[in-house]
Amino acid sequence: MEPAKKESVEVICPRCRYTQIVTLPMDDLPRCPQCKTRMSISELLDEGKSY
């Protein structure tokens, strides 16, 4: 079985809008350190992206 590919994603708290970058795969999404709400995926961070 191949090792799972790790991808960076930006997660955001729907309540206070706190953002954080985490690496997937992981068991589940983290909780916001400020208000303890489950965070949701805001953006997939692909390499080579420029603004």
C-alpha cells in the first residue's frame, strides 16, 4: 500500500474567522484555539500558486 500523499489546506473557524494551515491526511479537522468550534476547510493550497 502506498503512503498517503500529504497536502496543505487552510482551515477557518466559521464563528470567529480564525485561520490556520494544516497538513492532511489527518483524523479530523482541528478545533479553533479561541472559541473551540470545529474548523472547516477554506482553501486547498497547491504548490506553484501565485497571487
